Amino acid sequence: MRLLLISDTHVPARAKRLPSELLHEAEQADVVIHAGDWVDTATLDLLEGHARRLIGVFGNNDGPGLRRRLPEVARAELGGLRFGAVHETGPARGRETRCAARFPDLDVLVFGHSHIPWDSHAPGGLRLLNPGSPTDRRREPYCTYMTLLVADGALDEVTLHRVQRNRVQRS
């Protein structure tokens, strides 16, 4: 099972639209997980049209329209692993311990908010993944997203991708 992980798209506040390579990846994925800060419902509609299955949560920049359609925390079993998605996990310091305590029922937690890619393990084995942002690199050198494979209860080929600069449309 191929997964696409994205977060913090911020359309149209930080970009006019999603990068075309991201939409292509969404079409290739079995599941797309978006960890919040969509900003507009049109982006949710667009990804729903490109994804076979979309799991999403709202973020701190998402208004009432998105909050009506999306939960704060989402959970799904995928390929024998228990996944969760949430937008914000708090400061980097202590994140693993805090998330392990908050989400003891998960194997993998996808989160966003910082726009900073993250891949770590918490005590007890919880894997924490932040794909960064495909449209707003903030203090990072590149805009990013993640792909991974899930099979027989294991993650494989967890890959952080750089978005080609000329493919990100700035406002």
C-alpha cells in the first residue's frame, strides 16, 4: 500500500495552487493523509477528486467550513498498522514522550504545523512523521512531502521528497 503524506498546504494564502507533482502523487497513492492547515475547502475538494482515499484533519488555520468536514484527530488501520493524524503536537522538545502518552493506541502518527520535516520514534515504538509543507518552506531549504509503503504491518521506503521550486506557485 502506497501512502502520500502532506500537511500545511495553505492554499491560497501561501500558494495559488498545489504543485502538479503533488496531484500526480495523490493519484498514484492508495491513501493520502493530510495533517491540516488546508486553509480553503477547494483544496480539500481537489484532493478528494485525485485521491482514492483521503484521510485529513483540520489545522489551526482552518475555518468553520473545513472544521465541519474534518476531525481534529483521525485514525485508520492501513496495511496492518494503526495510523493517526493530527495537526499540532506542541514543541519539538519532549514531542516523542508527549505523543506516546497521548496516542498509546497508534503505531504511526502523522502531524504538521511546523512545516519542518520530522521522522522519529517515541518510547514504545510510535513512529512520528511530519512531511513538512509542499507549498510553504518557511525556514526550510525546500518545500516537501513524504511517501511510504506499508505492508504486513511494517513501514518501508519512507521518503522525503523536495518539491521542484518552479512547480510551486507563489501568491
